[in-house]
Amino acid sequence: MSDLPGFKDYFNLTGKVALVTGGPPLPPIQVPPHTNSPGSRGIGLHIATSLLLAGAKTVFITARKTPGVQQAVAQLNALPGIKGKAIGIPASAAETAEIEGLVAKVKEVEPKLDILIANAGATWGGPFEASPDWASKKVVDLNVRGVFNLVRLFTPLLTLAGTRTSPSRVVIVSSVAGSVVSHIGNNGTIMYSISKAAATHLARNLAVELGPRNITTNSLSPGFFPSKLASGLIEILGGESELMKANPRQRLGVPDDVGAAVLFLVGPGGNYVNGIDLTLDGGSSLTRGGMAQVKL
């Protein structure tokens, strides 16, 4: 018989303090660049919800727009049975000065940080030759430079919380677009894809840099999770039914998929997991050339 003394607490976050930035990192369509709003909808909300339901003491959420932050806080604090609370702090994760201000505001409430979820992301889609330089800059500034500075500036608080047996956690929400070429032509996403590839490799570098400080770093790469922001691209690609047919699991992502994946990466059971990229797409990134339809 194996001795598993920590089994009952593999996903228990009682007493933990977390910060979640931004909203769902969606593959973009041909529209002006969009900076994702907070965990008021989509993946950010799924993550914050799972942390509170798992017992987190305080979950900070942040994004540029105050109304979205307030909406998310209201939804999260209305969750039945939670013992912790959500606190909203408006800030842009692309601006270093605002990240510094965010750190200061977090310190006013909590002396240390156990979990940092870097989920803010900017999207852009359009023809290759017509891509404006300012759009590329906006995408890279938030998806790469912003994440780097976010982790860098919160490292002192993460170091205070982490121990050898219970390390602090950093999770960078990347995208399957960082490892495959999903869209070209009028709906091309070259700079978005490049930025997500960089975000994934940033997590690997930070895993080695911060591991000795009792901080683990991993990345999470979602595929399609239906939302208002994803609906336009889903229609361009043939609708939900067609995307489901092309997925080995015959469905798209649901909130529970995100919640469970995040709890694996930040819970006590995952304290030896460091430097991985967890793809969350049902296997669809393996079938980009088209999956053979086999009757079972």
C-alpha cells in the first residue's frame, strides 16, 4: 500500500491569497485590437471562481476597466458557500507603473501572495501586409512584456509566501495558438500566435529562475471556450457544431475544464509540477490538418 498523506488536500486552497489578471485569451478575428477585460466573463471568471470554491482566502482580480472589475467582484462574492472574498483593483497589466501600483494596493490588504494567474491578453487579427505596427506593439506589450513585468514585480510577495514543501505558484495563461498555425489570410493571427509562443517559453524560463525561490511557474494553453468574444471567430470557422466534429472529444471547452486544470497547477497536489505547458483543448491542436471521421 502506498502512503499518500496529502491525498485529502490535493486541491485544497484554504487560506491562500491569489491574483487573477485579465479575461479570456481568445484567438482574434479581423477587428481593431481588443484588450481582454477582467475575470468578469470567460476564462478569468472560471479561474477566480475555482480558486474561491477551493477555499482561497482572498482573490484579487484586476483589469483596465472599473465597471468590469466591479461586475466580476459582485458575481464572485455571491458564490454560495465560499469563506473567502474577491477584491477588485483596476489596473493595466501592460503598463509597468500600473503594475507597481497594483503591487502596492495588494500589500495594503495582504502581506504576501501565494498564487499569481497572468491571464490578461490582447488580440489582433487581419491580413498580413496590412497589419499596423501599433497593433503588433499592443499585443506584444500585454502578452509578453506585461506578463514578464507582472511576475517580476510580484516576485517579492510570492517569495514571502513560498516554502520548500508549499511553493507559491505562477500560471501564465497562454493559448494553443502559441504552438500551431491556426489562422492565415484575412483572419491571420501571426503576432498573437508569436506572443503566445513567447508567453509559454517565458513560463519555462521562470520555472528555472524562480524554482529555487520556492515558486513554481507553468503555462496553461486553452483552445476554444465559447463566449461572446469567441462567437465571431467560431462562426467564421463554421459554427460550434463543425468545431465539435473536428475535436477528438467531440465538444468544446466548458468552465469545469478550466477550473480543474488550474486547481491541478496551483493546489498542494501539484507542488512538484514546474515548467510544463498544459494544453486544454480536447486534442484539437493535434488535428489541424483535419480529423478523419470514423464511425464507431
